[in-house]
Amino acid sequence: MNFRPIDLHAAKMPWMAGFLPCLYVPIAARESKSIETYVGKIQRYVSSPRSKHKALLVHAYDPEEPDTRLPIWDLPQAEVLHAPEQVWVHVDYSAYRRAYIRAFPDLDLDGLVIDHIMNRRVARLKCFRYYRPPQAHRTTSLSGHPYQSQLNSALKSFSKKLMAFTNISLDTILKPYKSFSELTAGFGGYV
């Protein structure tokens, strides 16, 4: 197994918040060399010939073993977090749906939305050149994220288990943050 190295600078905030390494998910990189160092091997470019090197298909390194005590790993949607094949796009490349089609020609994208965790504006502000639009899903949620209710229930269950193991409530860790997006905004390239 070729385990993924962890960028200690990017992982500092989630580590300080008590997140386990199995929850570190790379979502942005400053350059393609960083992708090859911390995410995986670039297999091929999946952007159009005119947009050379703007969309990459990456074969990811093996992540940390999931901690099965965490309820998030019981959700089928969690498989996208550490997908073995990932599309990464340059912040100036907007055709990531076409990149997904080139990367995964057998995947039926009809009725699916390609979503991202970090948007381009935030990626640019943080000086990231590449980010990962990891999700293809049918969106039905009015709250923005299609898995919001499942994630909320997983978070509640995680909170109970955290309290049982450490006597620290998740509310204590998350108290300074007004929203999940505010919490994850400081995580650099990890969420």
C-alpha cells in the first residue's frame, strides 16, 4: 500500500480541532506538484486540448484507515471523500463537468450536479491553483448540500461518541464557529 503523506501545515487546524487523520480530505493544492506529493499520481489530463493541464485525473494514494467508530463511514456518500480516482481542476477552468465525462466515460451524469467543497473565489483568495470538485449527485436539498440531513445526523452521532470517549463535547470544539463553512474555511487544503 502506498499511503498518502499528510501536509502538516494544511492539517494543523483539523488536528487542533481534534479531527482524526482519516477525516483529512485534500480539497485544494497550490500547484500540481503538491497534488503529486499529497494526493496521488497524475494519470492524465482530462481538459480539452486548448486548455492543457487545467483538469487532471489523479490516482489517489491510500488514505488513513477509516476509524469505524465514526458514523460518517456508515454513509454510502462517504466513499467520495477518499475516492481512488479523483478529478482536480485549475481555478480558471470551469468545464469540470466535461472533465468528469473525459475522466469517467462510463459514469452516467444525466441529472447529476458536479459540486465542490471549496469554490474558485475562495481557492484564489487562498492562493490555491487547483481544487477538487469531488461530488456528482442528484441535488434535492434546499439547504445547499444534498447530504445535509445525513451529515447532520452523522455529526450528532459523532458528537455523542466523542463525548463518551473524551468527555469533550463537539459543541465545545465548534463553539467559536458560526457555520460548518466557517469552520472548514481555515483548513487550508483539507476539510
